[in-house]
Amino acid sequence: REDMGAMMDLKLETVSREVSGLVREQVIEPLDKSGRLYRIQNEQALQSA
């Protein structure tokens, strides 16, 4: 999340909120407990996000 934020010039809190929303909406799925790896579950929804 820190790396994503740095690439997009966003604060960590903003990235965390957005990623959590995508997980909640089942657009992506975390593959590990640390939140470093995700699987795309709904590519169309991700592209429109």
C-alpha cells in the first residue's frame, strides 16, 4: 500500500481506504495477511473503479 501510494502520490490512509473498499466489494481478494498480494476477482469492476 505504501508503494502504491508513492506511485500515485497519495497518502497511505487514502490507499488503505480504497483497497479496503475494493476488498469489501469483492473486486480484489487479499492473498496474504500482510496485504501485499491481491488477486483480481472482477476485472471489469476494477477497470471502472
